[in-house]
Amino acid sequence: MITIKALTKKYGSFHAVDNLSCSVGNGEAVALWGSNGAGKTTVLRCVLGLLRYSGIIEIAGLDIRASEKATREKVGYVPQELAFHDDLRLLETMHFFSRLRRAASTRVATVLDEVGLSPTVHGRKRIRELSGGMKQRMALALALLSDPPLLILDELTSNLDTKAQCGFMELLRRQKLRGRTLFFTSHRLDEIEAVADRVIVLGAGRRQFECTPYELARRLGLQCTLHVFLPPEQLDDAVGELARCGFDATRNGVSLSVQVAANEKAVPIRVLSEASIRVRDFDFTSSFEAGGRI
Amino acid sequence: MTTLSSCVPAAVTSHCRLARFTSKLSVGTLFLFARKEMRDSLRNRWFILYTIAFSILALALAFLSLAGVGMDGFAGFGRTAASLINLVILIIPLMALTAGATSLAAERERGTLSYLLAQPISKLELLLGKYIGLAVALTASISLGFGLSAAIMAVRGGSADVNSFLWLVAISLVLALGMLSVGFLISSLTRKASVSLGVAIFTWLGLVFLGDLGLMGSALMMKLQVTELFHLSLLNPLQVFKMAALASISASLDVLGPAGIYATQTYGSALHALFAAVLIGWIILPLTLAFGVFSWRGAS
């Protein structure tokens, strides 16, 4: 879906993106990961044709400079800064962009419903009256208007509270299941783990390496502590069973705390189930090991 | 000597260029942006204020002109047209420059320009759509002022020099479109709406006051010949507008002194066409430059 060859973007003598080459396949969800200033947003803005650059960027086999309109028809974009015309109402904005993207006007109700916004309840509200979560949902609805095969998202949940983040990630997972290609930036590991198939790690504008989200977590030294709640009489048996399978498990009041790698959170649950130990509930917390680095 | 074979590739190339250029334009997208810009203008209180001010002053000038010629106001249109010249020179360039100057810069500052340019549209559609929308809003606003003025004169019995009045309306609209183009050029060069507005106001000041003073000063200091003086004055669109309006009212530019006499004697009946061409040039050239700058800079 996207092919990037030798992409370089300079601001004066500063290389915001330096000789980046990568690709995103059809239906794939690829995350650009990196700290602030790594060049993630610059790459997306180049792919959207918003910045001048050297190198080649193709979307669906078309060079974005030679076929700027045709390539942008294939892209739905959710920006980091949600800047819309504040004095317009939500429905006015949706209809304006549906005409701009030559989408059928019936799509407006469909996509609003898809992102959990109601034309009757939210449609009359002016953009400035919408919460950050609603704006983000509206931005996704706008991106979906013409049913594009590719979604480009800049910092998925930067404006959202925890509850809204979960809802938004669920929306994106649904888009992925429908076969849409996702290309997004994030500096949050939980977002990447939830959606991405592959991660391109950027540092100082250069591609450092590519990996799976789990591999990224491992390289970062992400450790999870699994809290397993069991009947009190089975706690000792559970500690023994987990220790036998190589897990570091300790009793913690009415629960067990088990240290697991980020990509093995379900394994202790399976071990306990196979030993006929009834798991009542579980929870986990994540933390980075001291010295964990890329 | 140009042969047929050398002509054909050149013709094909220019046809391809034209095709590529027109493929960048969708009438639907132009109309969409134009309509949005017109609606935004109706909500813009500065635009409304300028319209009201221009209408009231045009109306007042019409009354005053007619008062000076008694009840049967012969030559009412001509007198009113003459008094409207200074009003047009003051208000219309300010209105058009500020409207154009905030158009792109405000969108850029809000961040909406990036989002618009990420849609399947070309920069030409966005720029032209905005320009057409503002041009229609300006035309409506100016027509309202002139229309009220004409209505009063028609009711009060002014009858002569209708043509000069219509010519004044026409060149005022052309001047407005030219100043709108200059406003777009300013807007394409600046990042912030406040800076753009400031530059627009300085440009207006420069054209209205400094242009006149500069011309007078240059003529005195450099002992300019009438030829040079006339051609220098063609550089200022407001001067061109003033000369075009006067030429229409008094049939010659003798009232402007030696430079005016030179212009009348040299260009004769082609004077109107010359002024119209210069004013149209002020529409095309800055707008083309604005498009060039906007294409180069995009949303940044």
C-alpha cells in the first residue's frame, strides 16, 4: 500500500528524516515509534504530500507527487492537532468534507454511527463545543467518509482520557479487522501492542530497526507483573506449580504476583488452569526494567 | 524558419500542460470552497462593518451631490461618481486587502490548512475557490453601496453621466479584485493572520498615502519628465483607478496637469484600455505569484 524509498526531509542543515526506506503492505497495521523529535510526524506529513521532500513515496503504486489527488483519495487522515473550523456544526463539517471527498451524503450517518456519534444528538453541536474525545471520533469519521483503504493517524490518542483511549483503540481494531491498512505514529507502547502488526523504530530521523510490538517491548525491557486472584487454599499449590514452570511467583495477601515477559501474560493463567487451579480474576501492571533500552 | 514538424511537438506539449493544469481543477470543489468563503465573509464582522461604512458613505455622498444641483439634479451621476472616487480609494482597497490577507494565513495559523491539503484537492482549487468566494462577497458588498447611491439618484432625478457612473462601478470592482489578489499574495507569504493583517494595512497605507507623496517627492527631487511621471504613476493601482475614473468623468486628464495632458495626447482613446489592462494586470500577476508561493510552501 505504501512504499517509501530514500525519504529525506531537511530543515536547513537539520535532517528531520534521513534516508528512510520502508513499506506497508495491504491490510497491515504499521506503527512508527520513536521519542519526541524522532521524525514520526514528518514522515506522515511527507506521505500526505504536505511537505516537500527528496526520495520516492508511492501509495498503491502511484507516486504521490505525480498523482497527488488520486493518492489522497485512498487516504483517510486523523491528525494529531484536531484543527477544524470551530464555528461550523458537526454535521456541517461532515457534509462539507463528504462533498470534498466526493462521498455519498448517506455515508455521513453511517460513519458517525460507526464511531459512536449520533447525528441527532451531536450533529447540531458546534465543533468548539465538542470534547477532545468527540473531536477525535469525528476526525476518524471524517477519515472514513470515502471508505479509503488506508488510514494515516498521527499520535492516536494524544488528546484522550483513559476511557476514551480504550474506546478509540477498539474503533481502530475494528477498522483493522475490516482489512483497512493502518499507518500511524505513537510513542505509547500499549497503543502499539493493541493495534500494530509491525513497528518501525525511528531515532533522529533514521530508521533504527523494524520489529514486532512484542519484540519492541522486550527490547525496551518491559516487564509485566501479573496479579492472579485464587481461592486462598490453592495459593501455595499455585506458587509451586508456577515455580515448576520457571515463573517467579510470590504470595501477596489473597493473590499471587507473577513476573512475566510482556508477550507471555497469558501463560501463567494457562499453567494454573491445566493444574486445575481455579483463577477467579487477574490484572497486570507494566514497568520498564532498569537499563532497558533500544 | 518554423516547420510543421517542430510546431507539432510544441503544440502537443502545450496541450498536455493545459490538460494537466485543468485536471487540477474540479468545478465542484471550487464551488464548495467559494460557498464556504462567502458564508465565512457574512459572519466576518469586519467585512460587515466595511460594507455598512461604504454603503452609508456612498449614500451620503449621493445626497450631498444632488443637493448641490437643486431639485432636478442633472449631472447627478457625474458629480456623485467624482465624489465617490476618493471613497473608493480609501475603503475598497482596505476591505479587499484585509479580506485576502487573512484568508490563507488564518487557516494556516489555525492548522486547518494542513487538514484541507491532506484531502483529495489541489492547491489551485483551494486558492481559486477561496478567491472566487471572497470576490463574490466583495462584489456584493460594493454593489450594495453603489446600488443604494444609484437608487437615491434615480429617485431624486439625477439623469446624466450614467455611463461614467457604471464605468466607476466596473473599475471599482476590478480594483477590488486586484487588491484581493495582493491580499492573497501577502497571505501566502505569512504564517500568522495578525502579521498578514499588519502587512496588508501597511500596504494600504503605502498605496494610499506614501504612493502619492513618493511620486510627488520623486518628481521634485529627481526632476522627472512628464513621461516618466505618468509611467511611474501607472505602478500604483490606486493612481490608475483614479486616472481611469477621472478620464471617464471629464473625458480627458487635463485636470491632472502636464502628466495628464501628456497621457491624453499620447494615448488618446486607448487610455481607457490602458488603465483597464493595468488594473487587470494587478489581478492576474499577484494572484499568480500567490499561487506560486502557496504551491511552494503548502501548509508550512
